[in-house]
Amino acid sequence: MRAAVVREFNEDLSIETVDDPICPDNGVVLEVAACGVCRSDYHGWTGGHPKVQNGSIMGHEYCGTVVEAGSKAKHKVGDRLIAPFILGCGTCVACHTGLSNTCAHQIVPGFGTPGAYAEYVAVPYDHNLVHLPASISPALAAGLGCRVTTAWHALTDRANVKAGEWVAVHGTGGIGLSVLLLAKMLGARVVVVDIVDEKLEHARLHGADATVNAANEDVATAIHEITGGGAQVSIEALGIEATTNASVECLAILGRHVQVGMPAGSGQMRVNMRAIYSKQLAFFGTRGMPSWKYPDLLGMIERGDVDIRPMLAREVSLSAASGELRAMNGPTPPGTAVITDFQH
């Protein structure tokens, strides 16, 4: 099969012909229809993730059609499926209590096992996979990936956002834009922070109540003024020290910070603990979403309760993925890229 392979960090992915994946007994092989290009992939591409090495095939935001099923698989050939990026084992305590995104035995294609920057991907633990409604295109489904799902889990399960609350979101990539769209659906008021005017204008066009350009003004001060005392919830969507501290500092007393952005490298950063202590803040980490929540989210999208189409900026070829990753070295345009052409 054709695949994009990591050979040197920060260099173009190598387009190679590699062996087709072996079908796991407890899973399936999908013919990949679409795969998102995510900032987590960027961290791997730059050498910032220990499970991405020479020879890795990245890609964890994918959907496709089953072409082979193992003897213990839950799905059959021909099923059109979407996958959460965290594949829980299904048998541990975390999985049995509905917390498959915290499974100690989890598998994440693209980080430790071959991912979906390829024509085919092997998916063990296929009980995590969910049937993709016919009304949702593969490109849009891949755009859900770890962006919309992670944002939904962060807002509803971690922060427990309520209608009328102010939500601040720091960074308007895939996660940040997802937070905006979903928080507005929940009835929240949203202030969006970025350093790119084009992305801030894009956010305003899609419902942001206010925006702050972090390159031109102090974020915490601006948000306190906009919200009349600070946001009740703040979502950090980049994984860097500056935005993490801005997220903590912009909160009102008893506010809730949710760390969505994946810290790269060692993961160490200096955080304003005085703000956390003095304002009695809650500090949540979050990663992914349990697979059982997918049908409800897909149902909301099907019914038109939330329109996630603004997230999908462009469909690209497999060989163009390198350019998308390289662009993440600096400010990026609004929306996300999804690989839909695996032949070029």
C-alpha cells in the first residue's frame, strides 16, 4: 500500500510502498477514506512525541470501510466506520465504567502503531468503532477526529459548561474552532483568543461574541473587561506555557481551566499557581472522548443541531500532508486539512 512515512524529523514525509497491514483477530482493516492532519501529528513530525520515530506512519483522525475482519471482530466487511483516536481494550475497569479514553491498555494508531496516513490501517479493539451516517462525508467525519470529540468531552464532561456562562478559548485551530461551535450550541458566550486576525475574523463570522488578539493586548486583562470579571470556563488548545497561563489568569473566581492542548517535548511548563490558589480554580486535564459518546454527537450533527462544516478548510493529497505539517511552524489559516486522496 501507499503510505507517508516519517524518516527524518522536520523533513517531508517519505511517500513509500509498504506492506499492507495484518488484520488483528480482535479488529479490522479499513480502507482509509479520509484522515485529518492534526497538530498532534505536528508534534510527532518535529520529534516531540516519544512514540513517533523513524519508520512511523502517523494519522489518528480517520474513517473508512472495512475490507477485512478478524475472527473476534464486532464489524464486518463493507461497514463504513469512524474511529476515536483512543482505542480502549473494552475489558479493564476504565472501559467497563465508560472511561475508555483513560484505558491503561489503549492503542492509538499513529503513535506506537501504524496510523492512517496510508491507504489501509489496521484497527484492533474494533468495538470502539462507530457506524458513520450516510449523510456525513468522509472528509467531514475525519475532521471530527480528535478535534470535535475532544472539544465536546472537554466542554460537557470536564468543564460542565452551562448556558449563559462565558467560555474563553485560547487558539483557534481545529480544537479551538470546535470549542467555539459547540459552546455556542450549549448556549454559552464565547471569547476567542489568537494572534492571527484572519482567524479571529473567521471566529466572529461563526458566532464568537468577542475576540482578543494576544499579539496586541494582555489577554487576561482584556477578557476580564469583556466578561465583567473573568470567564467561568477557559479552554487551552495549543499546549504552550503562554496560553496555559493566559487561560488560568483570565478566569473568574471558582473558574474552570481545561487543558486540551498536548504539551510537546518534556511536557514541563511554569504555571501561575498563585492564580489557581487565590481564585480557587479547578484545573482539568482531558484527552479524547469515550467511544460510547460518538452516536449522540453524530446524531446532533445529522439533525443540524450544530454545523461543523466551518472546520473543514481543504481536502489534500497524501503527498501534501508534509506541507500542512510544515505550515504549523507558524500562524496557520482558519480551518483544518483532511487527506482524501491517497494516490498522489
